[in-house]
Amino acid sequence: MASSDLRPSSSSQGCTFLRALSQYERHPQLRNPDYLAPKFLSPGHQKLMLAARPWWAKAVLRKVSPGAYFYQISRIRFGDEALLQALEDGVKQVLIMGAGNDTRAFRFEREILKAGARIIELDTPDSQAWKTAKVEEHWGGLPGHVSYVPIDFNKTTLEEALLQNGASYDPEAKTLFFWEGVCYYLDADSVDKVLAFVREASPAGSSLVFDYFQKAALEGRTKPYGAQKVLKRGPERGEPFIYGIEEDEIERFLKKRGLKLIRHMAPKDAARAYLCDENGRLLGRQHAYLNLLKAVTSPKT
């Protein structure tokens, strides 16, 4: 089936558009590392990209979803760093949960193959069908170092998707798990099941990278930059935000689930690390309600 006959998720396409738009940035620090994003745009977003002037599109985005454009830069850089470090540390398996149009399998193909590692991408059937159709369209076939596994996180467990259906996942292999842009759309039980799988179905020292919605912002107790508009838009597009974690309890939250916090970035930390020029001048304002983190699995007792 051609990609034009398929419908990717709105959140996935929205993120892809933001990453693609930033390729027009003159300052390299504001150019999203995902230079392959334009290849995964829907026909509608391709037309918008061609018709819209970058400055106009960014102005509209500031009104619709303040700070999302710059957050995509921070999140991609944070994840890219984690991937390269994991490959250096001997990780042989990278599991991307809710992969969307993630392009790390292609942008870091040389490093992945050199490390003898494999990529497994999980996503909803519709989004994954869109992704693989685009891959075949642009690369002439699916890459041998990537496996694509369909899943609905609210209906199917990771055990069912990865361990019972003949998927290539190896529970004995040291693994890097990516879980970007997913957990805040899930219910609490689904979140706990994913974290339990990470803990139980991988060896100690495996790592997890994900972002989470600040619970105080989700519940309206605080109003950080960008939160109110995105909370309003979520239900309108059929993807409401329903799960958050208290910032000051994140270490305890992870420890309770067999994970140890390694790196935690609040929005201001991410902006300082990824959105400043060589003189420390802030070049863009990302939204302030999503935090980034990296954790490792603790030894099983």
C-alpha cells in the first residue's frame, strides 16, 4: 500500500513537521539533528512546508503550541546523546516504543552496525504502516538491522508483542529503551506495565530514555509556559494528556519500579544545554511542562 493511502497519527506528524521545519534555520544550534524528517511528511504537511515561509510557520506555531518547536530540538539531542553513549557501552539492542517517524536507525546506521546492535521499533499498526511505506519509498526496502513490531500500548502488553509473537527481542541482551512522547497519553496501569517490562525483561544496566508531563501542570496546579494551550488542544485532536509525574518525586517513582535515575533535565536545563549559542545566549524558548530523563535498570533481587 502506498503511503498516500495511509494515515499517520496527528501527534507523530506534528512532531515530524517541527523537525523538518527547523532544517531552514540559519543557526546550526537551532537546526534539529533529524535532517531526515522531511522524508516522512504527509502530503498535507509537504504542501504546507512548500507554501509557508519558515518565519510565518514558526509564528503560527508559537500561538498554537508555544515552545513545542524548540522542545523537539532538545528532545532529539538528548536522545541522540543517549544512543551514542549506549552503543559505546556495549548495548546490542535498541527498543523504540512509540517510534513514530524516528530516524535514528538511519542517521546512526554506521554506529549501530559497527556496534553489532539492532533496532526494534514499536508503534500502532496505522502509524507503523505509514512509516514502513515511507521507508520503502525512499530507501527501496526495509533495513536489515531494524524490526518493526505493531502494538497498541493500551490493549497489548509488551510481553505479548515482543516475547510471544516471534519478535526478535532478546531479553538477555543489554538494551536501550526509548519511550519519547508516549507515556503522557497512557493510563497509569499501562505506564506501570511498560516500566515493569523494562525492569524484568532486560538485564541490569539496561537504560531507559523518556519524557514525562509534570503532574502539577497536568492538573492545573502550576501553569508553565505552553501547558494551557496544549492541554486544551489534546482532546480536540483526539489525543488527550492523561498521565503525569511529580517532579520532586521522580527519583522515588523510578526506584519503586526498579530503576535508578541517571540524568534528569527540567525544561530550563534542557534549554541551557541545547538551545544556547557558544556565548551562552538563549536562542529559543521551549515549553516548560515536559521533563527529560535517563534511568538504568537495577539488579534483580
